[in-house]
Amino acid sequence: MSGEYGNDYVMLSDDEGNEFELEHLDTTEIDGKLYMAFLPADMEEDDEDFGMVILKVVVVNDEEILSTVDDELELNNVYARFIERLSDDIEQ
């Protein structure tokens, strides 16, 4: 993902109506499914607790929405892919 035009931020709300602002880090496709990685927008740069949020793009009623990844094995595989991709970006 290019930072040429600045960071991308999205505002999401959960099922209870709580709103969260997230900074988009990267998007990847794995086995035909699209995943997006985010960081909380209010996270400090020196914060040691790396709270990456991974969401999956799903289609509901012909509309794409972001959903949590409930399967732990799927989540771990996607997390590993994002860490690898983000590490490669940092090295370059």
C-alpha cells in the first residue's frame, strides 16, 4: 500500500453502535477471500501492544461489509501473511 497520499482511515461501528476509527494498513487476498488489516487510529507510535485488527470482506444482501474472522486457524494464517507483507514493506 502506498503512503504517497497519506494514510487511509475508516470509521466502523459494531453491533452495539460503538464507533471505532481505524487506520488501514494493508489488504490481501487469500484463497479467494479478501482481508484487510487495520490499527486503532488512537494508538500511539511507541505503543508496545501491537493491536492489529483483521477483518474479512463478506457480501451480505449484495453489499460488501467488513466482518470479524471467527475461525482461529484462519485468523492466525491471515495474521502471519500480513506480518510477512508488512515486514517486507519495512525492509524495502
